[in-house]
Amino acid sequence: MRQQGELTKFNYNQDGYSSFYIKDSHGLEFKTINSNLINLVTSQLQKTLEGRKFEFE
């Protein structure tokens, strides 16, 4: 899965500037630069992608 590889390379440490941004079909937006939240979201996404990959194999 391409997304999984890119996710493992994602740099969300506090030394740099990272942001997490989502937008829905109604134009509502959520954005954060909180590295702890970004870490939690990317970690959970990584676990989910690994699980889905396992299901397809």
C-alpha cells in the first residue's frame, strides 16, 4: 500500500512544523498543528492500514 509507506515517513516531531488537515464535502474544515494529536492520528491510521492489508492478503 503506497499510503502506508508514505505514512511511516511522515515527520510529525516537535522540531519541525507539521499540520493535519481534513475537509468534508460541506466545506467544514479541521486543522491542527498539535504534534501529539498528529502522532495519535497517524499511529491509528497506520494500524488500520496494516490490518486492512492483512485482510486482503
